[in-house]
Amino acid sequence: MDYWAAFGTFLEGRGARFRSPKPYPSNWMSWGLGRAGTQLLGIVNAKEILVGVDVDSRDHPSWYAKLHADRDETHRELGFGPE
């Protein structure tokens, strides 16, 4: 729970435009992004920490194709190396 509280504080300090939920004892948390069917998802386990955006394809059927088409540009903007 301390990790999730600290991560929420980090997001707010970085200017996140969404509020952090109350932390709970789990290895994952999600934050609503202000659009139905979208959320920031964080997962922590013994080997890695994962952060991603989850988009419900039922609410936004065309978004996945758009995100996939913009993948290289998004990776460059975020400073990710080639995969």
C-alpha cells in the first residue's frame, strides 16, 4: 500500500490530470484517465514493475489501431529503444 501511495504522489507531482485512488493491498492498481473505457494500470511483482494504458475495445473500437499505427512515434517521444 505504501508503494501505491508513493506512486500516486509521484504522478500528482508530475502534473497528472487525474486523481489517485485510495491504495489497497494488491500487486496492481488502476487510475481512471477521464475517458470511459481507459485507465492507467500499474503492476508490481518480484521481477518487474509494469505501467501501461488499458483501452477497452468495446468502448473505443478504433483506438487500438490508432495506437498501434503511432507506436514508433510514441516510443521515440517516450525515449524507448527499438524492439
